[in-house]
Amino acid sequence: MKSRNAVLLVLTVLACVAIVLVNWVAPPIQKTIEYTKYSTVRLNVFDTEITLIGFAESEEAFAKNAEQAFELLENLDRIFDAYNAYDGLNNLYYLNRRAAQEPVPVPRELFELISWCKQKWDENLRSTNIAMGAVLSIWHDYRTAGIASPDEAALPPMETLQAAEAHTDFQNVVLDANKQTVFYSDPELQLDIGAVAKGYAADAASALLSKSMPSFLLSLGGNVYAGEKPLDGRSAWAVGVQDPRAKALEASISGSDILDIIDVTGLSVVTSGDYWRYYTVDGVRYHHIIDPKTLMPSTQMQSVTVVCQSSILADFLSTALFVNSYEDGLALVNSLPGVEAMWVLPDGKIEYSAGMTKFVRSLQ
């Protein structure tokens, strides 16, 4: 009996040792997820081409993430639209036509954007003023007419612009955070959020994508947001900065339209330039970035590129830096933590803030 018990004990010990050895020699197999790069394009959202590149487990997973992001962007495009009405939506178009009569309740996104810009105004950052709609709408109408009929293209009369300027004080935009309403105490004031709308949208879409597809690159024209690093071995996403004076067709074919490459991860890259929207009068090109001091298209820069974490801030600052001198712009950038910039001056010379050099490929 004792002999039998001894044998059973030995067999039990051996079995336990075998289990331990098997687990030590052959641990449970961990499934490795492989990610593939996919890309897609959506046209005519925010009047631009939107490109999304991302690394996903499958084409189906990428398509699902892309569709969610585009749906969000299309909804924001309707909310921020200043030229079209939509049934049941108090968008910017509706706001500009009703807010001087009574406080208008608006969607959360529009209220947030206006409130953010009002805060910057209160902080004395006033080179980008979304209350300049009365002036910008005049330029928009003349630019649209000039593009449609180049032989009849003309500049807006300065007296007309100056009359509109009298109605650009942001203090006359009254916000009620509790009721989420907007009221214009100046009946001739108009908001134009073109300088920040794509930045807000890029931030919102990027926050959504980061939850389920964190390795991505989202481009809304001159607004780019880079998520986590690419899953193909690269340490950063490459964002091209366009040469402001490249001839579009020839340059795009040869690839010479790129002035430089900026390598970033987890950051936004926004460029404002005099080559985006313009028309020609008597052989002179007039672009869409209006200097609030002169009420004319700014001649301070060819382009300005801003890198920082917030796309709406980069959007806001790229316009502000564009209408100021390089010296004043550099002082502003240096006063803001986490913000870097690159300027292309009127003579083509390129200047950088100190921290920008670590992103620009040609300077590495």
C-alpha cells in the first residue's frame, strides 16, 4: 500500500513539473496585429479636398473610421457655412441674418468656436478678427466677380471698405454661455470664421480618429493634423510646405511645388499663403488674407506655416502672423509655449522660429 502511494506521489509530482516545463518552454502564443496603410479623399467639404491616411487592421476598419470622420466634418461644414441655409439648422448663415434682431441659439460647435475667438480678442490677439465679416464679404463679392469676368475685375472702393470697418468690433458680439446664444449689438456686424473653421474641424476630427485609429494623417487643404507616428517604421509623418511661387501645373508634375518637408507627430501644421484664393486686377494679384490695418490684402508675407498641438490655434496664428511683420510675428511666437513658425518673406527669404528648425527636414 505504501509502495502504491509512493508511486502515485511521484507521478503527481512529475505531472506538475511537466506542466511547469511546458508553460515555461512554450508560453501562450500572443496574436500579432498587422496594420496596413490606407488612404481616401473626400471632395467639396470646406471648399477643399480632404485627404485621410491611416494605419488600420483592415480596409473595412479604415473605411469605418474614415466615414465617421467625414460625417463629422460634413456636419461642421454645414454649421459653419456662411453662404447657405439648411432646414432646422441655426448655422452661421442664419446667425448673420438673425443675430442683430434677437439672441440666436446656435449649435454647440459654433458657440465654442465664437467663444474661443472672443477669448483671443480679450487677450489682445486681434490681428485675426472673425468680426471682420462686413469687410471680408465685400472682398469676397469683388473677388468672385473678378474671377467670373476677368476683364471687368475691379478693387472695392476704399470708402466702402472703411464704412464696413466701422462695424467690426468684436465687443458687439454678445455671448450667453448658459443659453448658448449669440447676439449682435451692432446691426451691421457680420462674422466670418474662415480663418479658424478648418482648424476647429481638424481638431474635432482628429480627436475622433485618435480613439480608434491613432496612427493617421488628416489634411484639410492648408490644415494638416498628424496623429501618432506611422506604423511602417518611420518616426514621423512628412508634411510638405508648398512653394508660394511654384507654377501649379508644371510644379505638381515635377514635384517641385514643395518648398520643404516638415516631420511631425501628434501636431498640427497650418499654412496661410497668398496663392490660395486670389484674383487679378490690372495685372496685379489680390489674395484673400486682408490686413485689418489697411483693409487690403496683406503684402507682409508670401506664406506662413505654424506648428503646434492645436489646429485651431495654428489656423488663427497663421493668419495673424501673415498680416504682421516678421519681427512682430516672431515676438508673438516666442511668447507662446509649444508654438513654432516658418515665414516666407516677400523677397522669398525664409525665416524660422528657433524651435521650428527641429521639424524642417532641410535643416537636419
